[in-house]
Amino acid sequence: MNIYRQFCRCWLACLLLLGFQFHAGSATLFQWSFDGPPGGTLSSSADSVSGVVVTKFNDATLSAGATNTIQYGPPNPWYNHNGTSADFQNTVGVNDPGVGLFAKDTGVNCPFDLSTQSSLTIEAFVYPYDIRQSVIIRKYGSGGSGFYYIDMRTDRRFGFRLKSASQDFTDQLECNDLPYTSNQWYHVALVWDGSAVTFYVNDVQSHDLGTDHLTAIPFSGPIADSNYGLGIGTIVRGNSSPPANSGQFFFGRIDEIRISDAALSPGQFLINQATGTADHLAMGQQPGSATAGQSISPPITVQVLDQSGNLTVSTTSVTVAVGNNPCGGTLSGTLTVPAVAGVATFSDLSIDIPGNCYTLTVSATGLTGTNSSAFNITTAARTWQSGLDLYYTDGTNTMPYRLYLPQNYSAATNYPLVLFLNGAGSAGTNNTAQVSQHVAGLIARTYSDYPAILVAPQSTSTIWWMPPDNSLTFGVLAEVRRNYAVDERRIYLTGLSNGGTGAGLYAYGYPTLFAAVSPMSCGIGFTPDNITANEPFTQIPTWLFHGSADTVLSVDYSRNYYMLVAGLTNIVFTQTNYGYPTAISGPIRYTEFTGLGHDIWELIYGATNTDFYDWMFSQTRPPSTFTFVTESANSGAFVFGGSNNVPFATGYLLTSTNLQIPASQWQCIATNWCDVNGSLMFTNDLDPNANQRFYILKLP
């Protein structure tokens, strides 16, 4: 065997003369690189120095049909980046049984017993997929036999051990201060200089080893001979082929296991022998198209390369910024991150404005930067599930409602509000039926094309205009107006079928509240007297829609509605919308879907044609006025009721007068104003169940 050892040393010396680089005063005894066709199956691998072959085996207790295998996986980023690694595809969370690599012991003083060594270094790269008790490399023995190993523990610590005939470490000898986690590459190194053992993780020496918290563990050696086989990615308790007793199977990637015949310094570790000095940046994972405001996925990566284009182990900080900016978008997220093993990963980047052909620029101090390829930012598709699931209660009854905020909502901006009323078939309390059909177009349009707050209460009965739904609906509206930034002069009302009827009746009851109303397939039986008695109602911008063949609610309802408000006795269609005739008279218009039945609303809400949205969002309610004579008020003051201690100056309109007066002219004078019989003298038209507050307006 001494002749064999001399031959190996002479052969290594020849390699050195031929240009192979070894570290002064040391030689590599074994090095398994696990290089092969990416994605191919690894069945065996010979080390590059002595030719010792490790062979894949399945544990004898592995169930039939198990998919456990070892493949040639991705390379580690620190060394031989053009190579591959051994990818141990064992079962998640189960370290026994499994598949591992094994080399049979050849007898006394087998080369990988390491029993003739007076110093050594064992190092490897590992990428664990989970936290488990598992072996990286282990030569085991029984009784007085020696052994060595590096493994991983369930407490996220690396463990190691050497054993001579007279000295042994305990199984609890761990690296306490340099823990590991899953899904990350690590370089580990056990160094024995003949008198003590030290341990390194990612080129950093541990100073907290074992239960005594030592920097170095005394060990004079030598490692005792063992007649058990060598395991990589497993412990082998015997020497049969395949092993009859194995366990602690590794789950993840192992690469470049090297055993050297000397105590190497950190500068001689493989982790420091791979690449040159950082020189420039290159894109790894290019940015892909993403939705506005959402994280760009998969995460963008930037590589720090040397002059030869090799990946370095640099930890320099890399910064990303918008390059080409077609629409003035803002890049958000963590814009500067340190590279890890030469790779900077940006996992939370987003751009807020849709546009095509955005690019990113990346830079780092002292390095040549680069640009990304072009990518697009698209408009977010909004579904009914994205609405806020909210509930309003008046203390006795509760009404569910969905609230949809526009893209990039800001409390500093006042937004139009659209109140949508569902049909009778969507009534209930689940807070889904009223928006899970029919109104996808309305939900999408109010998100970005026409930014608005969309409110969709769910009728708890089938009659919007009767208690409790009528008061609950306006309670919902009041709550939203109080909690969100609403443009009080751009509140719009629309509904379909039974909700279309509710929309028309709410507009009739509160004609100065809404900027526009659009009942669809409604069933309102207005009379001439109704219209004559409510002149403000006739001034509301209104667009009626109905199918001429509607058998649920007759088209006559919408025809009469139009003619009564317009003061006409017949309908003259003067233009076309959505391919169907439209009549217009003053602020009211009517589109009749010739030959169609009841369900016509999706042709409007979901159409690519935007006539309806253009019309609705162009409407603004004129400022309301309230006129009274000073002499009629008490001592130059006029008392008016409010609700929830919120004055009119906030834009929270509490009565049908829609009175708005500067806050400086209001003064709260009472919280419970009653007449001599104990009844409240003042009520709140829109929210009669709200707590009463009273304000006094100081007149000039």
C-alpha cells in the first residue's frame, strides 16, 4: 500500500507539472465532482484523483415504485459553474429509507479510511432542501474502529466527528454559531492539523463548537481503521454491496466533496479557488411581464462576474432602477440588495403603471452595469373575489356589501362612487351572489379605466325600496362616504331587474343626491302625478335600458318612465348605442334592445363599447343650495341636524337638501335635542337610525 501511495503522489506531481494546480504543501486525496449530463440519472461517480467509485443504491426497505433517485442537478455557484451536482431526490421530511451513494471498503488501511493521515481537510458544497438529520459524507465503524463524518442536524447545525483508537468526539459535536437553512448553498470544511480540529461554514470559522463551546477540538489521531463502507448522502453501517443497513439519507444537492492530505487554510478552500475578481454585472433571471402593482415573478437575479465571465462569490450590493420608462411608472420594492455567492436576487419589485417595453438598469460600485431585456406591465384583472367583504348594521338588521377600490387608491384623492343594486335572484346574506355574475365588466372598468369606488350591497329581501333594505342601503352608502375619499358630486346609481327598480325609486326619493342613474330592465309604474310632484327628479341624468321582448318585467315600464320624465307621448329613437336604437330627451335617454329579453345588462356593463361609462362618468351633480331668510331663524342662527358628530363640511351629506356649508360656520350645540314630549325635533332623512347630533349655523 505504501508503493501505491508513492505512485499516487508521483502521479499528482506529474499533473502539477502539466498545469494542474494544487496547493503548496498539500495534495488532493479524493474529489468527487458529480459532473454529468444535466437532468440525467447519476448511477455512479469516480473521484478525479484516485478513481474511487461511489455507486447509487436504494435502501432495502424502500417501497416498490418509490421515485427516490439521484440526478445530475444544477451546479453550485462557487465552483465549476459549468458543471453539475449530485441531486438527491429523497422523500420530503423522511430521512430513512432513501437512496444514497456507497463505496465498499477494500480492507485494512483502505485509502478512504484516512488512517495513514496525520492531518487532513474534508470539504463539500451542500444545498439542503429541508431541515433533517442527514449525512453529507461518512465513513462509519463499530467497536474500536475509527470513523469520520460531516452531517446535518435537525437543530439547523452542522455536525462532525473524528475517532481514533483512543479519542472520540461525541455525537453532539456541532457548529453552534453558524446554522444552516434550507434551499441555500453552503460550503463546509473540517480541518485537522494533527493536534486539533476546526470547522468552517462559507469560509467563516466557527468559534462555538460542541457543548463546551470551543474554537478548536483537541484531537491527536490518527483516525482508526474501519471495515465499513463509505457513504455519501447516507450512513452505511456495514460493508455489503448494496448496503444492508443504511439511513440518514440526504435530501438536496451535494457537490465537490474533496479530501486533502493537509490542514488547509481558508484561502485554499475550494470556495476561494473558483473565480477571479468581480468585474461586471450580467442579468440572470430576466424580468417577465407582470401586472401593475404586483411583484415581478419569478424574482429577477443579477450575476456578479469576473473578467472571464465566471460567477464570483462577491457580496457586493447591487442596485436596480427603471431604464426605459414608457408610461412614467414607479419601481417599488427593495431596490438595493447584497449579492449572495455572486447573485443578487430581487424578489419584491413591482411597477405601478401599465406599459410596454419597460427595461431595468442594474449597477454596483466599481463594476460595469447592464440593462435588462424589455418587458411589459399589464393592467390588473379584477374579479369579484377581490372586493372587500364588509357588513353594515343599524343595531337591529345587517346588510352585507362588497367594496371595490380603484387601482392605486389614495385617501388624498376624491373618487366617483358607483352604487350597484343586484336583481332579486342574487338576494341573500352570503355577500357573493350579488357580484359573482353579471357585473364583471363593471368591476373591471371601475378599477382602472374609470377609477371609482364601487359599492355593491346585497339585498336581504327582494324589495330594495321597502324596510329594512331601503334604510340599510343608505346606511351602507353613508358608511362608505364617511370612511373613504368620495367625490360627493359624482355619486352614480345603477341596478338591474329588481335592482333597476330600486335604482329608479331611490333616485326619485333623493333626486339631489345622485349625479346620474341607470336602471336596467326595471319595473317602475310611475304616474303623471308622481312626476309632476317631483321636478328635481326629472333633472337627473338618466339612461334606461330594456329588452323589447322582456317577459319578466315588461318593456312598457321603461318606455313609460322615459316618456313621463321627458313629457312626451311617444318615443323617437334618434341614435344607436350597442347596435340598438336610443332616444334622448333632455337629461334622460333610453336604449331599447330590439328582440331581446330580460337579461341585457352584460351587453352594457361588459361591452368593449364604452358609451355607457363615458356618459355616466361625465356627469357631475351641480352644487346644492339652501335658501332661507335670516329673520326666520332664532336670533340670527339656524339649527340643523347632523349624524355621528360629523358636520356637513366633511362632505357627509345627511339630508335630502345636500346642504354644504363651510365648517367655520357650524357649531355643535346639543347631542340629544327633544321637544316637550321627549321626541326628537330633528331627524336624519338618509340615515334615520344614526345617532343624532345638532349643529347651529351662525348667520351674518
